[in-house]
Amino acid sequence: MNRLRSAPWLPLFDGPAGPGAVARLAAEAEKAGWGIR
């Protein structure tokens, strides 16, 4: 079973709340190893 061990918490509002910004943030986090393992 895959479990998320830790994750960053970022309040998403104003500019960072746009769907494109959230998708880019998620992609960068995945590349950096923050994905579910």
C-alpha cells in the first residue's frame, strides 16, 4: 500500500490558486521526490 509520509502545506489563494500554477507546483513537487511512494 502506498502512503504519503509527509507533504508541504501551502495556502493556495490569489495568484498561486490558479489551476495552472497548482499543476506546475504539483509537477515540480513530484520531480523533487514529494510524490506518493
